[in-house]
Amino acid sequence: MPGWGAADMQAAVEIEGNLLNSGINGVLLRNCSMASGETAASQNYIQNFRKNRKVLFKNFEEKEIRAAFKSRMEDSLYAITDSEDGDYFDIWIKIQGNLEPYKPFKEPIKKVHDEIRFSCDYAKINIFHGMDCILVCAFGVLIAFSEYDYKMEIIDTNGISKGKYITGICAFANRMVATFKNEDEYLYSGIAQPNFDMANGAGFMYSEYGNDMTQAVKRTGSRLAVFTTRTIEIKDLSQDPQMPFQGYLYQNNYDIGAIIETIREIDGVLYFVGEAMSGNRFICSLSDGVLEKLTNEAQSKLLEGKFSKSGVLYENGRVFYLAYGQHNFSIDVLSRSLFEVENDLIFLDYLKMGSFILRACESGFYSVEPGSDPYVAGKIRLPKYDFGSAANIRKISFVGEFLESSKAVATLTAERGFAQKTESHKRGFDFFLLGLQKLNDLEFSVSSNFRMTKIVIDYQRLENGSFYGVG
């Protein structure tokens, strides 16, 4: 058009090596940036995990699984359900092996409260003769049991709880550490003691901020994490037996409050949805006292609303952290990619069992054979771009490497019915002459396994064109 000038530019979006693979229907671009200094808003796409075959164990046909957790020995998977009498609950164990059914532990356990507030850890307590035991907190009850002889003890917390029920447990420095409902203190036991008796070395400590309730305690590597309503306090061992924990020298607290229902330990790392003082939400990891935000501020609106629980899933050689709420999200713990999950199943935990994987879900147990499903084409919904004015998009290159055959076809679609296909070359895929596009609602799909490293956009900005914002 007369009077229009043009500027040649390139924009690059780094994707950090995300993998489009079997069982993955998309990936959210994380920390989007454009080399030309323009802006990009993150968009999300839906991930569908592979279909499962339901496994019917005796006595589980009508039960909802309230919580599930693996043994540290990794040959058993535990489940918690309500008993037939709703005032009680059962703990069930599944031993490694294809045919052995689930067995209940002892007698049903009476609930103290209807809120489950589940947590578990491993500890050494003298009543188990120096052997590790599993600590389980659920429905306001604290239980310890041995995986060697399945001896179980219900640990009395009534004398110290001031009428408040226990909400969390962990083991640190051979002590039990516990939180209670609506308290700004957390309690610790004596070393290897099966109680919180002050005469046996028990005591308590307060959260560092006034009127800041302690909500959970977790081990983070060689340190203790105290989750309060507004902060995370990192504690180290002290030399004072009267106050066994002290602030970690290098980072003693973080100004972010965790949504307690979302905390999940995976291979020694804690994952959770956290809310900063600004109100922005992030999915975070906490490893040996070091906090990392795995999502960015542009994605914080995706995490709004109430979250009710978390889970972990093994899929095609990778492990995913899941947070369930008004919208369900997962993080690939290896690539740190964020997905929105669209699936009817609420995955809680899993157990590898020979030739298949057993998944504990809210609605029952399901099995899937590792990596055996046919390939499902991957899709990426790209961010919307703002080039500052109208732009002539001359080429988009999807750069990466092929994990199988390089004979592949990719498709790019956009709003207003735009669609274009191209065959692969050694570096990836190129799409040419897209014309005057806002690049809104772009989707990219590929017919074979392809690891993407970068998207490069070659465009000509029309200087006198009309301006538009990011939609």
C-alpha cells in the first residue's frame, strides 16, 4: 500500500526441549520470550493421558479411594478408604505381584474429624525395634505401622492438642513433627519416641510471623520445611536440645503460602501450588530448602480457584505432578512443562508391577502397559503475538530433532479457517507465506515423535499498519 514502510525482523520462542510424544496432546510454552523484544502471552493446551483398563479388586467395587501412597521399598501401594460405617476408615495394602488382592490393615480406625488432611512419612520409633515405620496422618488420627510385620500403633495426641486435631506429620532428625488445626505452633517428639510427652523430650516451636498458622511440615532433603498460611520457613538442626531446629543460614523463609492440599513429594522433591504476597499463583518445587517457581506470572491466572488435592503419575517413562481443582494441571517433573489435564480420572499414585503399571485413582484402580499405546499426534497451541503493528508473516520454522524417522508431516492451523501442511526436513518444519496474520489461535501438530527446541518467526512489520494488543 502507498505510504507504508517495512521492517524485517525475526522473533524466536525458546521451548526448553519439550517433547511431543506418545500420550501427550500438547505443551504449554513456558516463560515465552521474543528475541526482537516484542511480547507474547502464554496459552495453554489440553493434555490427555492414555486410556486405562479398570482393575476390579475384591471389596473395592464401590469404594472411593481418599488417598494413596507408595512404600519406600517400592513394592507395595497403600490406599485409604472410608469404612462401611462412615465414622471409620480403612488402610489397604497391595503387595507387588499381578494377582494378589488388596488386604485391609487390622480393624477400621475411628475418625476424629471428617476432613482427611492426609500426609505420611517414614520414621524410626523405638517401639518398632529400630526398624523404619510409616507415619500416616488422616482424619485427625496419627498412625504408625511397620512394613516388616505390619504391627500398627495409634499414637495418642489428645493430651497436647488442646482440643484441636492433628493435620500433618513428618519425621525429621529422628523426631516426629506435627501440626494441629488453627495453631501457630508445631510440635516435635523426643528422639525415636512414639509420643509427644514433654517428659520424653517433646516440645513445640512457633511460626516466625504473628498470627500465621502452621499448616504442614515436610522434609526437604536434609532440612525441615514449615508451611504456614503466608510463608515457608526452612529449618536446620541446631545444637540446642531445648530448641532442636533453627533457621537455615542461607535462606530461612520464603514469602509464599502453599495450598496445603496440593503438596506432593516426588523423588525427594516437594511440589505444590503456592500464592505469593502479590496474589500471583505459581506451581513450585522445593528441594533441600531451595524454592523454584516452575510457572511464570503470565500463567498465574490459569491457577485461580480452589484446589482440593494432588497426585503423581508415571506415563511413558516420565513422571508428572498433578494438582486438581476447578481446572486440573500437571507438571512434567523432567522438562518442567505445564499442561492442563482433561481426563475423567483423578490420579493419586502408581506402582510399577512387572509388565504393567497400576494406577490408584479416586474411582478405583487402573492398569496400563508402559509405552505400548499407539502414537497420538502432539499439538502445541502457540501464544498470541503482538508485533506492535500489522505484520507480513513470511515464514515460521519449528526447529528441533526427530526421535524416530524424519519422514513426518506437520500441520499449522489458525483462526478464520487457515490451514497449511508441510513435510519435514533435517532441522524440522518450515511454513511459508502466512500473510497478514495476528498469529492468534495457532495450533501446530506433527505425525511422529519430534523434540522441539525453538520456534523462529520471520516477519515484515508494516510500520504504518494498525496496532493491536495481545488477545
